Amino acid sequence: MTGLGGAARETRILLIIGGGIAAYKSLDLIRRLKERGCSVRAIPTSAAAEFVTPLSVATLTGERAFQNLFDLTDEHDVGHIRLARDADLVVVAPATADLLARMANGLANDLASTALIATTAPVLAAPAMNPTMWAHPATRRNVARLEADGVRFVGPGTGLMAERGESGLGRMSEPLEIVAAVEALLRPANTAGPLAGRRVLVTSGPTHEPIDPVRVLANRSSGRQGHAIAAAAARAGAEVTLVSGPVAIPDPAGVTVVRVETAREMLNAVEAALPVDLAVFAAAVADWRVADGAAQKIKKGAGGPPALTLVENPDVLATVAHGLRRPALVVGFAAETENVVEHARAKLIRKRADMIVANDVSTGSGVMGGDDNRVHIVTADGVEDWPALSKAAVAERLVDRLAALLGPA
């Protein structure tokens, strides 16, 4: 049986199971990986053993569950160095706040953390924790450090937590989502995909325009749709640059990411990425910025609220679409709260785009920050209404359409 990516042998996965309620998903993850020709060895942490039994893990992997660092005395058999070095990929699922902290700080005080610091294989982490823990500054620092070290992330997603009545960002990705991330990491360069040989630029997320060192003008864009489009384009074989505003989601696999804060920074990064064959402007760029941002925090005072003078930001889409280095295909997004298609048609003409992807982001739609989207494809030939789909499915369908319009490189 071949492994992921068409390898001649089984793909070897080392699965590190952290201690959280989401550990139960690791059992299905093992099954899904083995269905795809992977061999799986697993290290449940001592905390994970409170949620899933080592016997269950061993039954599904077909090997014993490796737990105790000091049980592995024979490095010629399955010592911690052998466990770490034999893997093609290390998957940490669930990656709890504690486990991420230990990874970020290079601790090696148990078998899981020792294997992680001894491996030379890529590492993919699937975070799972309470939303407050995920948003904590310490966790954000740890994730940033791990990303800088080359660790890839899948998720977390939004949803109900184990704690009664709580929901938010922190839910571990589903097993099939993790498998897709594994496949993307291990897949060789797609030289036969519909976008092979093409260079693609995608913008994503919001921009933050400073009022003072503390406050910003911003919007509710999560970046999920733009990131999904970048990931789909990479899977289709393209060389992808993603210019992203501030978001709380992981970078897509196989994509060059440029992080920016403001609209002007986004325009500079976009122009630096040109020339490309296809540009998809999915970012929700702030239309205005404060003319003169305060150097210090604006304090409350007897004079009442400050008078903010706003000036218009550069139009990233229009600048590129009207420019000398215009890509062959330019796609814009229109997030509207009323008259969605009519506004999109006007934007198509005004911005000189080839296509506008329009959606309704009015209150109650759930699109901003959500996992699903319902879009209208507006071109000079007319309007196509798509059904409600996940943002990942919208991305796949859109990339297929754009690849067909571009044709082979």
C-alpha cells in the first residue's frame, strides 16, 4: 500500500495526543490516517490517558501506546530518538495550551516533549482549548514562536466547548480536516494541477487603522474565506502569496504569507508580489484611516470625545486592476448588507475587475467570522447564485472556475 502523496511506502505518522476532552477525536484520526495508507505510532501524554485509554490507542494503531520516557531503554528498538526520527510527520492532536507552551519553550520532561524536540520531521499541531485560553497573551506568544520555528497549525475552529454554555474559537479541527492538512503538508509539488506554473496573489482578513497606540478602526473579517482560497490555489499547483491582515487563524500550508496591519501596508505588499497571473482580493480593507493618529493614548477629558478626521485609504483592488502590471485575471469581493448584487455590478465596472464575488454580511447572516458563506458570482456575462456552502467549499469551487478561465500555463 502506498502512503499519502503517492509515496512508495507507508507514510509514517507519530501522533502525540494531548490531555483534553478533544483527545477522543484522536481515535478517529488514527483510523482515518490508516485508511489512507499511513502507519501510526502514538504517544498519549499522561493527561491524555485520563480521556482515552492506552489500550484503545494501541488497538487502533496496531502498536503499543508509547507513554513512559524511561521505559524506552533500547535506542535500537523504539527509544525516544528512534520514535522521533522514524516519522515522516509529527501530528500533535489535541495540542493543549500546556503542550504548546512546552513545545514553544523547548522543554523535554516527558516522552511527548522529548520526541518533539528530537524530531527533524515537520510538525503539525491541532490546538484545542477553551476560547479564553486560546486568546490569552501567553498562548498567542507561544503560537507565534512555534510558527516562527516552522510548526504548522490546523484550526482551531469555532463551536461549543465542553464547558456548559460556552462557545467560541478553540475547538479542535475535525479528524478529516486534520487529514487534509497532513495531505497538504506531505503532498509533493503539484505539477499536474490546474494552476500548475501559475503565480497567484490572495489578500485576506481585515486591516487595522490606528487611532492611537491602543485603539484601531477595524472590521469583523476573520480571514477564513481568503485563507481558504489561498490553500485551494496551492493545492491546485499554484505558487501562492497570501497578504493577510491581522487574523487569529493559522497560515495555510504551502503558501508564502506576508502579514500586514494597515491598508497602505497591504497595498505595498501586494505591489511587491506582482507580477502574478491571478489576483483574488478577498481582504476587507478599511475604507478610511485617521488623518493624524495620536502618538499617545487618547484620554477621557472634560472636552468630550475627540474629533477624528478621516481620510480615504488607497483602493488596493482598483489600483492593481488599473495598473500597468495588471494580472490576467483580477477578482474582487463585495461584502454588502443590502442590494448585494446591484452593488457588486457597480463595483465590477468601477474597479475594472473581471469578477466580483458578492456576499451578504448583514447582521444575522453569520458570514463574518463564520464557517459558511453564500456568494453571487458577478461578471460581465451575468450573475450566478451559489448555494450556501462552507468557506472551504466556496474556495475549491472558485479556484476551479478561475483555473478554467486562465487555462494552462
